Amino acid sequence: FFQWDGEARFAFSPSGGPFSIHIRKIMNIPVVLGTEFDSRIVGPPDNGAETNFAFAGETLGERDEARVRVLRYVRQELNSELNASREEVLAAGFYCQEH
């Protein structure tokens, strides 16, 4: 399981065979902590790092690659790459609700 846009997701191979996945941090997004925040549960909110929005990466090329991919995602250009088709979900043995 992994986190994607605030929702838990999971990865699988439609064929049931092995696969690999590469995951890296691509963004730093500051958030506002709500009234339910409890530092006794999650620890202090200040990690000492500067608070700013930024694309992550060790090089300018990595940061630009992340920026371009996020823009492609927002334009829905990555749907077929990131989302399984109904046929792939069924082939993997998962339930898939009719539209």
C-alpha cells in the first residue's frame, strides 16, 4: 500500500506476476494543521525545516521531471499508465462494479 493524493492505494500486476515500482519524494507541500492536531500522538509539528512548496529532487533535472509529470497528471494524460482498466482489474481477480 502507498499514499497517493491523500488516498490509500495499492499496486498489483494484472497477470499476477512479479513487478517492480520506483517511488520517490517529488513534492514538499505545507499544510495547515486543524484543531484536532495532537502533538502527544504524532509529535511536534516543527521539524526545523523551512516551510515552503517545492518540487523535490537532488538535481534541477529531477525537479523539472517531477514538475512536468505532475502537470501531465493534472491534465489527465497519465490515466492509462496509472489506473488499471476494468479488464485488468477483473483479470487480477478483483471485484469491479459496473458503471
